[in-house]
Amino acid sequence: MNTVEIEEFIAGLPFGFWVGLGGVCVVVIVVGLFALLRDREPGFQLMMICPHCGSEGMPKVEMPGSALVQFCLVLTFVVPGVFYALWRESAKKRVCPVCGATGVVPSSSPRGVELRRQLQKSGAEPPQSKG
């Protein structure tokens, strides 16, 4: 197939195909921007305290699934790739950087203040974050 045949094939595609392709591109761009801007919400990086081990610091953010799988799905099958990316983004969770437990709470919240007070009363030294 030479370049002239390829150009004729592309020119012969219906208008609806190009509209659909443009729509898919817009969705992929919007999902990508959402993913980039989501972590920059005010207060997202609060100091957190872990109710399991008592450590205090910045939480780690874990996402389920695989970035490589997401990349391959977006490249090959755009629609499943978008759904996979949305699922990964919506299932993000903050975990303790020391013990990996979920359920960390903001240090400045009433529950965080209570946890810190209990830790001070017990005299236990909280584990230090590795990061």
C-alpha cells in the first residue's frame, strides 16, 4: 500500500469517525489533566497520624493496578484504558509511610489530636517515617 492509497483511505473515512476519535482524545486529555491536578488539591498533603503505629508525617499515596497496564490499554484500546484510568484514580488511598496501614487521619483533626494525646500519655515513641 503506497502513500496515495493511504491518503485516499483516510480521506474516505466518514465524518462520524473523526468526530468520535476527537471525542475520545478529549476524554483522554481531560482524564489526564484530572489525574495531574487531583494531587494538588489544597490540604491534600496534610500531616497525618497513623492510628495503628502512631507515626506522624506525610502519607504515601497508593494506587491499585499498574501504570504499565494503563498505558498499554490507552494506546491499544482507548475506551477500556479510560475506564481503567478512572478506576485507578478513584481508588487512590493514603497509607502510613511506616507500616502501610490505611486509615491515617489528619493530625489537626479531633481524632488526630486524641491519638497524639494518647501516644504522649503512654510515653511510647512513635516510629519514624523512612521518607
